[in-house]
Amino acid sequence: MTQDKPKILFVSLGCDKNRVDAEKMLGLLTQGDYLLTDDEQEADVIIVNTCCFITLAKEESIDQLLSLASCKKEGRCKALIATGCMAQRYAQEIRDEIPEVDAIVGTTAYDAIREVIDTALQGDKVERLDALDRIALPEGRRFLTTGGHYAYLKIAEGCDKHCTYCAIPAMRGPFRSVPAESLMKEAATLASQGVRELILVAQETTLYGTDLYGRKCLHELIHSLAGIEGLDWIRVMYCYPEEIYDELIECMKTEPKFVHYLDIPIQHSSDAVLKRMGRRTCEADLRRIIAKLRQEVPDICIRTTLITGFPGETDEQFEDLCRFINEMEFDRLGVFPYSQEEGTPAALFDDQIDEETKLSRRDELMELQQEISADLNEKRKGMETDILIEGYVPGEDVFIGRGYADAPDVDGYIFVKTSEPLETGSFVHGRITGSDAYDLTAELI
């Protein structure tokens, strides 16, 4: 009987890679045995898919677990389950500090979520921390949380770069590509669910295939994915600059579905800072790579991310970074103050920088980027572009969309003013009529 099915509240935190894991778990849970609820007081099972990439993310995960633990006393919750990165890295601490948690599921064991729930509901404590070199490949459809017209496809797990500030290898393990046949099947299923834009993600997408096939073959994967009926855009995130290769650039030039957009996290431009970060580029390399991309694909949109206040970053090195950003004029840019992560080499560096300096440098960079972005957007006036409609502003005859230069959640929007009814998930063609620092306005053509 339906009323006997356990009700599950699912809370997912963190990045888009974590979102993919959450959607796969939700897909397993909606295969008939459980019901989903957004009411914590009605939930028999509460799952928190945790994050701990930086300290603030870890604190948010802890707060969520502690807050929802009260439902075991005040609600009907019989099992509180922690999954994801913090569950993987801090399992012992969770056991010791949050005894209300009944089950801990690591990053490579989430495909066992149904079994874990069944055991926890019987009153037993559960811990599933599988080997970090494993890849979970659950069968069945994902439960999309993105609205259905776009979805993330995680093409690899883990990372071998070992940047000195990053704890990802401790939570996600070594780099390992997902087999192409599995990705093709998953992507075809997503397209059958109405997905029009596929966003390829991993800790590092550009190395796809090196472990399985002995070569970089992200371009081959993109060509194959482009053959799936129903997909219109393929977007690639998280390309380490030193790993961008000629065949990938050629693929962008020749494959119509491969949008002219790359996310290239550089973190800094100072050779000394990059060396201390354990990065494998220098300023000259970055300039060469960016110039080549812009020469080969003139309308490419390049997004990057930076870290301010890395241990030892001097005023002069920060000013050099500001000059570099001013000269490069990145289309999209995000900045994070350095987070001193437990267990990483950089956390033990002597020359840590105070929080006020980290934040003020971040703010200065973002103000600079706001000016750059406003100038670049002003130049887009009059241009024509395809727009993926994502929603509307009630009562104003304004629809919200994105162009090829706009990744969801991190970039801006294009606002289309029209009295015509536009369907979410549909593409329209528009002309840019106005701009501000981050968003554009357009009219239909």
C-alpha cells in the first residue's frame, strides 16, 4: 500500500558533481519503494548529501545534520543518513560528534543507498566506505533537479593533480574516467527525459580517457554525444589549462553542438604562487593558451576561477594578478578567498594570510571583473544569439534565458521581453538590446 512506503527527505549540498550523485540516488529511491517529501516532520528517512570542499561547506553540512537530527525526536524520522564528501572524509568525526546519524555512505558507495536505508530502518547503524578507486554506476533514470531541460554528465571521478590547497583526492580518490559506453547510455536517457543541454563535468574533464584508453579523447566523446537525438548544446567545464589539446579545439570549431565556451580554472597568474599551489602552468603558458583559443575560436567565452590570499601571496603578486586579469579580459570570472584545508600541504605553510586581506583582495578582483564584464556585455549589443528559455517573470511579459556564453548557476541571464508564450526548455533566436555588468536583455527575431 502506498501509505506504507517510507517517506524520504533529501538535502544535497555542494557542487554540480555532488548534484549528479544526488540525482542518481534519487533515481534509485523513486523506483517504487519510497516516496519523496519536502516536509522534514513527515520524513521517515532524511538524507544529507554533504560537501566539505572548503571550510564553509563543511560547516554548512554539519549545521544541516545537526538541525535535521532534531527530527528524530520531534518528527517521525527513524533514520538520518550522511552521504557525500564529508561523510567520506570525516566518518569517524561524524560517528563521535553526531551520534544521531544512523548511516554514513562514502562518495563511491552511493549506489548502495537503498540497501543502506533498509538496514538503517531496522535500527542498525550502517557504514559504507568503499574503495576510493571504485566508480559507482547505478542503473536507471536520474531524478533531475535542474528543471529537466539541462543536466550535468559526470565523465570522470577523482583527481591526480594534488594541488597543495586541495583535499579532493582524499574525498574522491584518484582520477578515473567513466567508460564511454556508460556515458552514452546515460546521455541518451537524459535526452529522452527532455534534456536539451548537456554539461560535461569532472574534477578535470580534459584528461578524459587517459586512464581507460591511453589517450586524451574528450573530443571523441563529444562527437559521439553530439549524435544523440534531442541534445542541442554540449558544454564543457573544468578544463585544466595545461591539458587543453589541439583535437579538442578542433572539435569545438567543427562540432556545431559543442558550444564555444570553456571553463578553465587558472587560480593565479604569478609564477611563484602557481608553483607553491602545485599548479603545472606559468603566466607565459596561460597567455599562450588563452591567445590560441581566441585565435582559433574568435567568439569563445572563457570562464576562470581565482584564489586570493594563498599563503605567501605578496602585495606585488596580487597586483600582478590584477594586471593580468585586466589584460586578459576573461568573459566570466569567479574568486574564492583561500581556505586552509586540513590535511593539505598548504595548510602547513608558515606564511598564512589573514582573513581580512583575503576578502579585500577578493572584493577588489570582483570589482575589476565587474567593470570588464560590463564593457564586454556592452559590445554584445546588436548581436544575434540562440537563447535557451528557463522561466519567466510573472506579470511583466519577460522570459528568462541563457545564451551559449552562460552556464547555469554561475553566469548571467538573458531577459527576453515578449508577449508571445515561450516554453521552458525551448530555444528562441534573439537580438541583444541592452546590458549591465552580468545580464543582457534581448528581443525576439
